[in-house]
Amino acid sequence: MTNRQSSKWLHLAEQAEGLYIHNTRRLHHISQQLASPQTQLPSMIVFLGNKHKDTALRALFPDNTILSRQPYLQLDVDSRTTFAEHPMLFSHFDLNLELRNVRCDFDNCENIQFSPHIVGRYRGFDILLNRTIFLFTDVICIFADDIGGLDAVRALLTRWALVGRNASSLDYRPRILIVLEPETGSITHELLDESDFLFSLMQDRNISEVFATPVFHRLSGKPLSNVSQHCSLKDDLFKLTDFSRRDRRQDCYLFSTTHMATFFELSLHHTSQAPQVPLDFIRIDKGRPEISQSHSYHLRNFLVLTKKRGWTTEAQAAIIASALLVDAYPPGSHSK
């Protein structure tokens, strides 16, 4: 498999029957490359932009192959972190590229059709990002000059927040880092622009509910090498991922790579069929319909029937305890 194939993750394509997601299950393949996917707890950064984004990626991840101007979302793992406790996943995409009418010609590629009566309201890519990918994203890194400046970033986040409200049962907001090119004018004027941007942006209640308050990173204007130019950006990104990981751990949804890959696939199918319905992580984890009768009735019936058959209290308790454990910890979901 070529590098071009191996980094491809998700691709939107318009076909005669409607809008489709081409899914290569890249996250699952990455989990198989890691040393211990059941115990490693990854972080993920999504990079959005084009020229400046690509330049930064080559500096941040020098051991990885970075492909430019591809009409799909790419996903990779920093090759230096495959044995780390927290592998660093990174995805990137050029927002300016058009959808292409192409067939899924990659090995084991899955075609998932969007619900046709929903996608007409919003762009399919906005739904894919905000109601699936960002649920698993720690930091969204936007290169402002690549997409038209701060006004374009504001419009983008406003649109995304409208799509991303009530995306899931988790109370989680990804962090946003806005990357700006070196200063060209008055420092005071640029600081005021950033302050005005944040003030107007956070007046939108949707944005404050969906995203954490954005932070800025301005690249150095000094004549440095590409790697040196982006050292401080790397520091800021890793600091934000640490904060996000702390929040996920505190709120009990810091997923292992195995769990993350499984939840992502379930989320992708849910969003394609019912993007307006919040994703319930507990329900999709069960993978079966809800019991129509209440659990209390079911338990009471079990106790009555087993008592009639002469079961001891200890035997009843052992069966109930084992059922609870199997339900909470299905085989293969946790390491030894």
C-alpha cells in the first residue's frame, strides 16, 4: 500500500444516488500499528488550511509523509509516538477543495450514504466534522491566512457551532488554536483585532457551547529554519492537548485507541443516518435495542422465578453480579 493510500481516511463524494462518505477505517488500521492499543490513550489534532498548514505539518511531524491538496481527510500518527502512553494522531484537510465524483478505490473502503433529506440543510462536510470527528478531537488548529483571515474564521466557527450544537451526550468542547502569520503592521493594532475577534465571537451562545474559547498563535517573523519557526507552535499544541486530556480523564471519557476506533465507526454510521439526533455513547456501546420493560421489573421477575426454583440468595447475587460485569466490561474491550 502506498503512502497516498495509507494516509487517506474519509472522503465525501457526490454520486447519482446522493452524498456518500468513503471510509477507509484508517483509525482502526492505526490502532493495529500501535504497541498496546488497549492501554494507549491517544490525542488528536485536526489541522485546517492549505499552504501554511502543509508547511507547518512538515515541521511538526518531520518523520511522516505529508501530502498536499488531497480532496479528502488524511489521518496519521506521529511515528515518534507509536510506543508512547499518549500517541499523537493528526488529521488535516484543505477546506477550499471541491467534492469530487470519484468511486472508492482503496482496499476495504466502505461507502456510507448520508440521509438525503437532512444533508440539504447543511454541507455534508460540516456535519461530518462537527457531529463526528470533533467529538474525538482535542485541538482544532486553523491557519487563518489560508482560509481568508479572521473574518473567514469567524464565519466558519459560527456556521460550525450551529451544526455542532447537542452533537452528543458528552459535555465536551474541543479547543481551538488559530495560527496567524508573522506581524506585518502595528503590534497594538493586531492585538486589538484579536481582542475584537474574541469578543464578537463569544457573544454567539452556540459557539461558547460547542467550542472552548479560541487562543491565538502568531508565527515568528525571524529568519529561522522551518522546524525552528514552528517550535513554539508545537509547544502550544501539546499544551492544549494536555489540557484536553486532563478534562477527558476527569470526566471519564478518555478513550483507549481501541475504544476510540470503535466509537468512531459507530458515530460515523449514526451521524450519516440521523445527524440531528445527539450521539448517546452509552447506547451505541451496548449495540442492541433498549429493553422495552423496565430493568426493575426484569430483575424482580428474575428473583421471583429463581426463588420458586429454590435458588439461594448467594446464587441469585452471583448471577446478577456476573451479568452486570459482562454488560459493563464486554470481552476484548479492556486489557489485562
